[in-house]
Amino acid sequence: MRILIASTPANGHVNPMLAIARILMGEGHEVAVYTGSAFRARIEAAGAEFFSLPGDADFDPADPFSRIPELKVLPPGLEWLRVAIERIFIEKIPAQHEGLQRLIRSFGPDLIVGDDMFFGVLPMLLDAGSRRPPIVLCGTSILHWPREDGAPIFLGLPPATTSEQREQYAAIARDYHEAVDRPAGLRLNKLLEELGVEPTSMTLFYSSVGLADAYLQLSVPGFEFPRDIPRSVHFVGTPPIIPGQVPLPPWAHELDGSRKVVLVTQGTVANHNFNLLVAPALAALANEPDVLVVATAGGRPIDAIPGPVPANARLSSYLPFEWLLPRVDVLVTNGGYGSVNQALSFGIPLVTAGLTEDKADVNARVAWSGVGIDLATNEPGHDALRRAVRTVLDRPDYRLRAQQMADEFAGIDTRSRILEIIGELVADRKRPWGVDTLAAHAPRRAGRRS
């Protein structure tokens, strides 16, 4: 079978999609990956054919906001979200879609597998009369689907437990609709009309979940807020870390169990300013003699991290997570979805601090599920960081909850589930599209606290 993987050109999307590509190639399928030009070497080294996004849709993953500099200075909030949704995602749909159409003709895929934010598939999903292969989308972020309490996505609101909270969320949702969903929806539907496709009543992010032929959420139900979701949504755990991408650091022997290991990461999108989390965490933990602090620069040079390097800190541009995570006692992170789920799959509790992109919502799930402490800020102070890390290190309940989450991950054979779901979808699509659509998208209950 020929399979085309379509990925947003950012590490947090490409990494899990490439792991899925390796699973599919291991079964003998011919796999090509359609993503940013910066990832060509990594894709080809994995054995997949590479196709580059057109220039209008391509961007530098080391500086994803280079073409939208206002996102570097706008504070987290509704205006930031609207600009990001319109400029990063909606504006890229025509170029992504045009490239997909060319690849359908030239590569001839039997199946398209995309990440949840690759909206170049949206015109095909909305065009009921189009001749297209089945489309599977993968949740590399929180599950983008309406909640029973009406809370909008991306704001970090935990499930409402009182009528007063529901009323508060309703007011927030009205403001969110006016500031984000309505203007973004108007822009999206105008663009769809220009592409000859009927408009959609769904918001951009809900469309990935609601329209995909199958949707693979890269997590477990215990890390998702409860709600009714379509039957096409499947929790498949987290894809395995691709081994051997970087060598061991020269200080690897120091992670010998004599000190607690605290890993600090600020991801690969929000790492343009290490003063947000990495530098404060290094300073906050500098005087903890029983702690070894390991920090990664997310691909940037380590000298981009400001301030003196404490004696108990070890820095690296990249780190081999398959080696490192079994040795980590706490992860301090701004809340990248993939990193958080990978940590939980190893039973690692967390301290989180991040509000941009999807991070407020990821971090709200950390607090709600009991696997860590969410500082609910984009710029945590030294004292708050030190107290939170010490609390997570010294109180066993956080590690216990993280281990329970790890057990839930261990109960899912990610490779087998992905292959099973894809196999069933391709077999079903040999029948005319629409035969099982209503059954596949009927709601079911998902999300629970174990």
C-alpha cells in the first residue's frame, strides 16, 4: 500500500508522524512524507520518500514565527490565538492543498495520514463528491472537540464542577467566539469558497476531529477531559521514540542514580526566549545539592541559554530521550503535548509553565489528572519553580498518579492499534464512501480519571 504522511513542519508534529511512518514501513508499506524542507534529511534517513511543502506553506521550524513577528511580542490571549489561527493555519491551506492534489496524481497514495493541524486536507474532507483516498488524522495536541461545559479550547480551563463555573465559561465562550472563532471562521469559509468547496459550520480545529475518516489521538483516555466524542476517534497511546537520532552527551555517566534528575525543556516552538522557563529553572534549582538539572535547548545552541550555568546543571542542544527519560524524576516543561505524553508513558511527574499555543490546555490536564503541578503562567518566578519541583520530588502522590498513567499507556499496543485502525479503514473504503459514516461518527463517551 502507498501511504502519504502529511505533517505540519514543526518538530512536535513531524516527530510523532515519522514514528508512525516507521511503523507503517515496518509492515512493508511504501511511505512518503510531505512536510517542510528542513526535515528532508531526517525523513530520507528514516527510509521514506520526501516531498517538500510549497514555499508559501514551508517555514523554518527553528523560527516558526519569523513570518509573523507579532506572535513573538503579543501576550498570550485571544488576539494571539486569532492571529496564530489565521496566519499559521488558514493562510497555508491553499498551498498545502495544491501540493496534496499534485501528489495524489503523481504518487498515487492509497491512504493519507496527516497530523491534526495539517488543514490542507480540509477541502477534500468537505467535498463529498471528490475522488480521494481515505484520510486519517492524528492528534498531536489536545483533543479538539466541544466540551459539555462549553469551555473554549486553548484557554486552560479545567472541567466545570459548579453551575457558577458553567455560567462563567458561557460568558468566556461568547467573548471567545467574537474575538477568535467568528473572524477566523469568516476567513476560512471565504478561502474555502475560493477553492470551490462548501463552507463549514465547524471551527477550524474541530474540523480535524469531526471530518476525518479516522482520528488517532496520541494519548490515553486518562489524560483527556471527559466528553462525548465521535466513534471515529481512537486513543492509541504515544508513538515510540525514534532511537539513535543523537548520541549520548559526554556527561551521560553522571546520571547514575546518585542524584534526582530534573529535565527542563522549552520545546522547539517557544524556545526563542529561554528566559521564559529554562533560565529561571536553572537558577531556581542551582542550590539543590541532591538534584542534577538537565536542560535541552530544543535544537538551538546551548550558549543561547542566558546566565551562568550552575554547577549542578548539564546542557545539550538535543538529547536522546529514549535513553534519558527512564532516568528522569521530574520534567519541567512549558507543556508540549508530545513531551508531556512521552514523560507520562515513563511514569514521570511534571511541573508545567506555559500559556501559548495549546500549552495552557495541556498543562490544565496535568493538574486535573494529578500527575503534576501547573504554575499557570508563561514566566514563572524562581521561588515558585523551586517549591513546585521540590513538592513533586518529595511527595509520592504525584509519582503514583504518573505511574498509574504509565500503566494506562502500557495497556495500549500503539503499533498494533494504529495498524488495526488503518487496516479496517482501508478495507471499509473499498465500499462506497458514506455506507458507515453515521455509525463511525456517532458520539461515545471518552476521557476519564483512572
